[in-house]
Amino acid sequence: MYKFSQSAASDIRPMTKRDGKKTIFLCRCGAYPWNDEERQLMLEAVDKYQQGLVNLIESGRYDTREDFTVVIQPFFEKTPIPKKPDNGETDLSFFSPDCFHLSLKGHEAAADALWNNMIEPVGKKRTTWTPDEPVECPDPEHPYFATYKNSAKIKQLQQLKKQSQHVSEVSSSSSVVGAIVGVCVLVLMVVVSLVILRRRKLRKQEKEKTYQTQTTSFDPL
């Protein structure tokens, strides 16, 4: 069961025309509540049904075996109705003739979102999808569908991977900083050496000049 906002629900009506007459595919109480009170009761019933399903699956009842499990894939939870980019109207090409179930185009788009959801760990699954979103590949370090049992391991591997990348970035940054500091030190040493050599040269010239002056002052000529 899907829960749409009132504005979205008004754009999608589970009916079609046959021989000029409107034919309803779903019960009128669900498709066309008589008033706001009935609509609210219907939405509350949908919420209770969905929450009951979540509670059942998260109870651990289906996590006792290695060859079977059940996982909630929440990519539809907060997904808005697809709109046409040119005028913002509901894009009915994603829906079948009853304007409720998905069409071939809608199923293809939802299948891509479902696949992406299935390889995301529990607790980090996306709750929305958009048309034409890219199909992602499983991480080579854990190339399997995420379940309640293995999601903790996937999250741990992802965290270790992030830490490793961070350490690598820090190490790379440290290497760059170290190289810069080394160059600066080398330049400083060269400058200091040149200054020392220059001073020595000047002192030597001064001594030679002084010696020549003294020698000239005692010249018998």
C-alpha cells in the first residue's frame, strides 16, 4: 500500500473510461473517500498497516536462518509522484491505465531503485528515488545483498574504509607538508650558507685591505 499526500492523491485516480463511462478499479471508499474524515481514517489505516509490517519484519522472526530472510526496502517511503519537467503535472507514463499501479516504465525505474536499496545496509537505505537514477554496483569488499544480520558487518567495513581513506589523506597531506618543510629548510640552509660565505669573504677582503694599508705606511720610499 502506498501513502500519497492529498495533493498527489488528487492527481492519481484509480479509474478509466470505457464506452464513455468511468469504471472504478478499486473500492470507492479507498479511491474516493466521501469526506475529509473518511480520508483521514483511510490514511491512518494505511499507516497502521505499514507500521505493523515493519514491526513484524524487524522482530527478528525472519533472521534465524542462513538461507532465508525478509528485509524492508524503503525506497518508496518518501518518494514523491513523478512530475513532467515542462509543466510540473503528474507524469502518468509511470502508471498503468488504472492510474495506480506502475506501468512498464514505472516498473523499470522502480526496479533500479529497488536494486540500489538491496545493496545498501539496513539503517542507511534511501527512502526516495527519482527517475533515471544510476544503477549502482555492490562494493567488492562485500558483494552481497544487505540483510539485518550482515548489515552490521557492512557498516563496520564501510567505517574502516572511511577511516583508511582518512588516514591515507592525512598521510598524503603530511607527506606534502613534510616535503614543503624540507624544501623550505633546504632553501634556508642555502641562504644561511651564502650569508656566511659572504661575510667570510668580506672579512678576508677587509684584512687584506688593512694589511696593504699597514705595509704602505712603512714603505721606505
